[in-house]
Amino acid sequence: MAVLLETTLGDIVVDLYPEERPRCCLNFLKLCKIKYYNYCLFHSIQTDFMAQTGDPTGTGKGGASIFSKLYGDQAKYFEMETSPRIKHTKKGAVSMVNNGSECHGSQFFFTLAENLDYLDGQHTVFGEVSEGMEILMKINEAICDKENRPYQDIRINHTVILDDPYDDPKGLEIPDRSPEPSKEQLESGRIGADEEIDDTKGMAAEEVEERFKEKEAKAKAQILEMIGDLPDADVKPPENVLFVCKLNPVTTSEDLEIIFSRFGKINSCEVIKDKVTDDSLQYAFIEFEREEDCEEAYFKMDNVLIDERRIHVDFSQSVAKVNKQGKVVWEHQKPDGRPQYKIKDQTSRQSKKYDLVLDDDVPSSSKSASRSRHRHGDSEERVSSKKPKRRKSSKSESSDSEQERRRKDRKKKKRRDSSSEDEDRNRRKDSSREDRDRRDRHRGQEDRRERSYRDEDRYRGKDRERGKDRERDSRGNSRKDKYRDRDGDRYGGRSRDRYRDERDRR
């Protein structure tokens, strides 16, 4: 028992298991017979996992079993068949989708990998793909969005039953021919199944490469426009400007203009120079009034010897001096010839109150007077303010008094700020001086303490040495006394006898 599914990518043949899954096979076969699956989308494709279809609405939430056509909406779903147990071990297995309540409707899926054991017991395997595995792999390679919906529609166009062992139920209406798809079925909001995505189909390799380069150049131009290097992404280099390079450093703009002017009128000729050293960079731009003159100069002046150098001439590709209107602007000028930029105010911003005066021009008396004026500037301002003024209106007088009051308040605030700053400065100085004195006192105490410790150690060492000498002396004296007592006992009697004999002789 088998069914042929004609998809937009190719044909797939499905072999069913009627003995193991009789209700699932009956449901699938009769739905194919009434052309229920015609134009159904593969609404969910998960790479190396599954490809799901069978929902006429294309949302994944619709579909009904064949029994709803016979018994009404109460038979929209039928119960799962769990025995015998068939596992999702093969690639290309066909399984009915569980609707969440252990029931099935019309939706089914193909497995795109092997050993999907976690699907066992949740969905019912009722067949497998016998032919068209390469079509199944094409479906597996479809590009999908984050909801696993393909960007280009993949549909089941037609179903053909190759072998049907079941009799048709009574009351089942079977159409004579495949029905035409409705407009709602074909409108998926994605790329149509019959639309060609490859724009380069039928084009030569050179044309494809040229088209690719044009797209790349346009993308780069848009980037340069965004960063401000180009005035417009669609701007093109002028066709009446020549680029001349390999010039001799001694060649000037006037020389080039004289040489190229024989081809036609020249609007401008400029040899590009270094901004710092003003040396020639050995290339130039020449703008002609007419494009025909520019083309003639291009063909005739290339590789010509000028100032012992063979120059190279080409059309300019630079748009650095092209404005948004496509006109070449060589100088910063307005249309009437006036300079575009000028200094608004050329007067000096220095106050006119104090002028620069040399010492030789001022006598000594005036020097002292000027010093006194500078020293007492505020007093002069106060005196000058007392000069008679013209009578003003009440409004002007009130505004002047308000300005005077604000000026006085600013002076007071400035004086207070300066006094507070002086106090803070003096306070910081006093605190730093106290800290320095405290450090000096502490350092002196440490020095004295260290000196006393050092003297004490020295005296203690001398006392220790004296004690050792005293002990040594006492030990030697005791030894002498011992020997003296012993010798006295030995020789004492003999010396007394000798003393007596000498006394008697006298």
C-alpha cells in the first residue's frame, strides 16, 4: 500500500503500515483520495529534525480527520494507536502529529534524521519514504525564519494513491478531478513556489560578474555618502575633466594650459601641490568646456613627452570637487565671483580702554599719573559717574537704576567670594604650617629617643665588660692566695730558721 505525493520540489513515494496502524492508514488514504492534501504547505521545517504538513490553513493549527466528513465535527480527531510500538529510528519515517490530547487529525510529518527516540510515544509512525529521499533532503535544506517557516513556499501539489486495500466508507464524497486552489490557499505572504529566486539564471558569467561589481560599487558609494566623503551616492565623475600624471616637477599649470588649449577652451587647469612645501605632486586636473575636446585630448596626448617626461592621460574619476548638482567647483567662490567665506568683523576684540603706548612717548609725570589711574580705576569710574547726565524718562531711569543695583550686587558678591577665597587660602596655609611643625616635633622626639637608646646600649655594654674584668681578677687573686698558703706551709719553717741564724751571727 503506497501513496505518491507530488511536491513543488519533486515526487515522494510513501509506503504505509496497514497491519500495524490500520486507522491511521485509513485516515491518510481517504484524505488523499478526496484531495484534502492538495496545495497544503510545509508550514514547519526544522533542519535535521522534521518537516510538517497536512494543514489546509497553513498555520499548523487546523486540519481534521476523514471521520469528520462522515460523522461531523465530533469526530474531528481520533485516538492514537500505540500498539505495536514503532520507533522513530529511520530517516524518512512518516508519523501522525499529536494534537496535544493524544489524538490525531490530518497533519503529519517526515523525520529528517535518525534515532529521534524522544518522539516515541508522542506521535504515531504509520509509514516511511521508499522513493524520493533526495527530495526530502532538499526540503531539509530550505531557508526558514525564526518560526521555522520557509521563506519560499513548498507545497503538496497533488496526491496519487498507488494501492488502497480499504473500501470507501458510505457517504464519502470523492471528487472526479482535483479541485482548483482558492486564492486564500495560494496567498501565504511568502515567495511563491513557482517564482524564480535566482536573478542570474540564463545570464553569462561575464554578465553576472559585471552585475556583482555594480552592486558592490553602489554599496560602497552609499557607505561613502553616509560618512560624508561623497555628496551623493549616485554622483558620477565629470566627463569633461582629464587626469594628467607623471609630470615633471618643473611643469606648471600655465604650461599645461598652453599645451592643452589647442584642443579647445579650458575652464581650469590645476597642478596639485603640497600644502606645506608648495612643491608639485606631479599630477594635474584639466577641465574642458566641451566633452568632445576632452575626448580628443585624451586620445592624442597620452604618452606625450613634456619637459622630458612622458605623461599619462586618463579621464578623471575624482568627485572631490563635484557638488550635488553635478557641477565642478574648483575654488570657493559664489556664482557672482565673490569669495564664499569672509571675516565678519576685522576689528580687534581688545578693549579700547587701554591702548598700547611706548615708554619713550610718555613723559615721566604722565607715567606716574597713568600708574595712579590704573591703581585707582574704580575711583575714576565713581567720579565719572557723578558727572551731570541728561534727564531721562522714568522707564529708562528705572532700568538704569536696576542695572546699577545689579552691578553693585555683582561687585559685592565678587568681593565676598574673593574674601572667602583669601580666608580659605590662609586657613589652608595655617593648617599646613601646623602639620609641618607637628611633623618636625615628632621627628625630633624620635631622634632623641633613638639617641638615648643607643647611649644606653653602649653604657650597658661597658658595664658588662667591667663586670667580666672584675670577675676575672677575683678568680686570679683567689688562685694566687691558694698557692701562697700552700707554699707558705711548705717553706715557712725553713725561712724562720735562716732568719735566726743570721741574727745570731751578727
